[in-house]
Amino acid sequence: FLTGSYRRHTKTKPLKDIDIFFELAESERPFRSETPTVVIGAFHNALVEKYGAKSVRKQSRSVNVDFGIFIDAEDNTDYRIVSVDVVPAFAEGGDYEIPDTETGTWIKTNPETHASKATAAHQAFSSEWKGLVRMVKYWNNNSRHGEKPVKPSFLIEVMALECLYGGWGGRFDIEIQALFATLADRIFDEWRDPAGLGPPISDGMDAAGKQRARDLLLTASREASLAIHLARQGRTGDALKAWRALFGARFPLS
């Protein structure tokens, strides 16, 4: 079943790395007694047989399948999905267990809880929460960074559950500038799994990575402030160019 940010409506375009949980039947339960590398390897081999070795790669908790879709200079793919992440999963009561080859353990998760918390946050923020989260995720994907500043991208959502509070102020530009600043201020905090099951989401970055993310988030906050200032001066075209430089090619110039 579809899960992750695509299901939560916090996925950005182009549509890459869409999470799909493959719930394994009880007949496959012996895999649960093996190390995570075994089930990831089995999924990898099956997907290579279908899509070819060049299109399939192992990841710590999933197997990625790239469909070879061309992404143009403005991040358009003609509405086609670029890649998916295939996640093996066993049902455990109302939760799921998925393999993690980095730790060599099976970890619990609950996509339904993640989705319900995102929906509640969205409704509490005048149905603007998901849009703001998508904007920060799109900034995070901007190729000018090289490597993504915030990893995993889900961490942005987890932080936004606390960092976007107090009610919608009515202006995207002010809210996004403040969100960048708040994320920078709190990037060194420990951010636990919203479902209260798996390891902290913030464990995906070490201290150096968090410092880099903080620096880039602060830069983003300053660039957003500049765009707001340009708009106040009546320099609408320059303001839009500043926003596009900040977020990427899909930001409109008119």
C-alpha cells in the first residue's frame, strides 16, 4: 500500500522515491527471524529480475526502483513517477515492523499514526500546514545545495508538528521565513518518531550534518526576508526571482 509523504500529501514534485509498503504474508514469517539484509536482498533480487540491475538499488530500509524518467530543467516529468521505494513490512498488531540494515534490527513504525498527526496539524493551521511543509521540502531538494541539508526529509515534517504553531498568520511569505528561522534554531534538538515506536528521526544526521543544515536554514531565512523586502519596495519581479532562487525551478515568476 502507498505510504510516506505521498499518502500524507506532503510530497513534492518531481515525484521521486514514493514509499510503498509490501506487507508480507504469514507464510513469509521466517524472514522475520533473519537479519534485515536477507529480506532486503530477496526483494532486491526479485526487483532486478523485473526491472534490471541498473534500475534497482538497495537502501537501508527499502529497495529503490528508478523508472528512468527524464526530469527537465524546470523539474517537470510530464506527471510521471520517477522512482519508488519498496519497503518490506510485517504487521504487528496495529503497527508494522520494517528492516533496517544500518542497525541490523527490525524497527517498528506506524504510517497511519504519522498520517493522522499530519492531518491534525494541517487542520489546526487553517489547512495551510501541508503547503508550508511542501515548500520547505522543495527547498531541501534544491540542486544548488548538492546534498540535501535536512535528512531524512521526513524530519522537516516531524519538526513542523511543533514549529508551526499559534495559528495561521495569513501570509505565506512571513510564515515561511519564520519557519526557516525556527527550524534552524531547533535542528540540534532530538526529534522522536511521532508514532512513539522507532528511533529518533533526527538520528539521520550527525553533528556536522546538523550544523550544515542550520547554516543553510539560516541562509534561507535571510533570503526569504530579502524577497519580502523587495516586494515591499514594489520590486515584484525581483522578489519573485529571489523566491525562485530560494526554492527552485518550479517557483513561478508570474
